[in-house]
Amino acid sequence: MKGIILAGGYGTRLYPITKSISKNILPIYDKPTVYYTIAILMLADIRDILIISTTQDISAYERLLGDGNKLGLNFVYKIQESPCGLADAFIIGEDFIGNDNVALILGDNIIYGETFPDILHEAANLNEGAIIFGYYVDNPKSYGVVEFDKNGKVISLEEKPSAPKSNYAVPGIYFYDNKVIEIAKSVLPSARGEIEITDINKAYLELGQLQVKILNDILWIDTGTYDNLLDVSNFIRSIQREKSLYIGAIEQIAYEKGYINREQLLALAESMSKSGYGAYLKSIVERI
């Protein structure tokens, strides 16, 4: 399975701080936001990752991440000329995806929970159709919303409805089989002028090939507001201090999965030796 991180858009909800930097590179406590989304794909055993961003921001990702070789990953970069919808990622990424299945994650979504890696593994082993998630929120008008019948069967999907039929939002992580490319090409722009990911999900629902898994005991935060940025930073700081275990440390994940060896992890730690993050990576090597 391939992975796509959609890190486009202009982050206008976060102006003025995003006037000169992509919102997905803003810090969440001690790491760039995009580290957390890369970590999610890595926990799903996805190593080939396409990062899609704007013309003005793509070089920042290339400077930050390189080609991924130092992490045992493969990063590819492409530009989305204008923010014309999430489903556009599959059209931009058609050559990258090839004949594989694909996972799409938004670059500003933070998802955390002890059971989440197991959920990711199951989704990444998708054979046919699509797997998306449902998450209970108080303000469903701001999201794609999924409606269930009394037996828990999905009966409708709506994008940012004015009168939501449930409180279950669809978080920004999606798993699809290879049909998603042709489905994306067939989707017509919405009234907002965007190719909506909800329309792709509806197509899979009509095929009888859509699974929606409810995320219980999981934290999901869209980091698109000032308060959410602060809240999730404080949460990450608290968890890391309490457990002495870093969240979203992609170098550590690469080492624990065998993508890199001890010497490679130590070299990465040394390159950041003056920071607490580098010291943490070094401690991993030293305690083994």
C-alpha cells in the first residue's frame, strides 16, 4: 500500500502565522505537524509516501524530509496548483499509486490512541473497497458526516451539512483500493468548486464496498485553529513526560520497525544533539 499526505491549502484559519509557512510544518510541541502524519502511515507499515503541497511550500518539505532514505522510507513530492479538493490527491498521485492500494491522510490531523496501531494494520490490509472512520464530535457541521441506521449500517454521507444527520464526523484518514483513481476522475466539482472526498466515499457506499469503523478511546484533533494547536501541544507534552515515550518520533519508529539500524539512528540523533529531541533519540540507542 502507498501513502499520500495532502499538505496543501493556505492555512487561512491560522493567519498570520501561516502566511510564510505551511500549517503542516508548524510545531506541535517538539515536532513539525507533518511528523505525526508520517508516523501514522509508518505505523500502518507504509513506506512509500507522496507529499502533496503548494508551489510555495513544497521546497520546505523537501528540506525537512529529503528523500526519506535516512529513515528507510521513500518520499516523493508533487504540487497541487490550487486547493480544488481532497479527491484531487488521487489524480495528482496516479503515477505514484500505480497498481497499488492507497491511504490518504491530511497533513494537519493528529490521531492518537493505544489501540490505533492495530486499527491501522487492519485497514492497511484492505483487499477490496474502502475503509474510513467515524468519530463523535459536538460540531459535525464542520466535517463530512456519516449516518448509521439502528443496526449500525451506513446509510448516508454528507459534506459539511447544515443539518447533520449524526454527530459522527469522518476524520482525515482514508484507505482505498486501486479503483479510487478512476472514481476520483469521475467526481464532479461540488458547489464549493472542489472534488469532494465525500463523493468518493459515496461511490464506494453505492458499490457496497465501504466500511466505516468507529474510533473509540482515540483522540483526533484537527489542528486548524490556534486553540487546537495549543491544546494538542500541551497534550503531547503531558503524555511524553508521563510515559517517557515520544509520540510521532518517526526516527524511533523507523528503528523499531527495522527500517534503519542502531548506527543510523545514532547518526540522526547526533544531527539534532543540541535539542531535547535529539537527546531522546540518543537515549533509545544507549538503553538497548
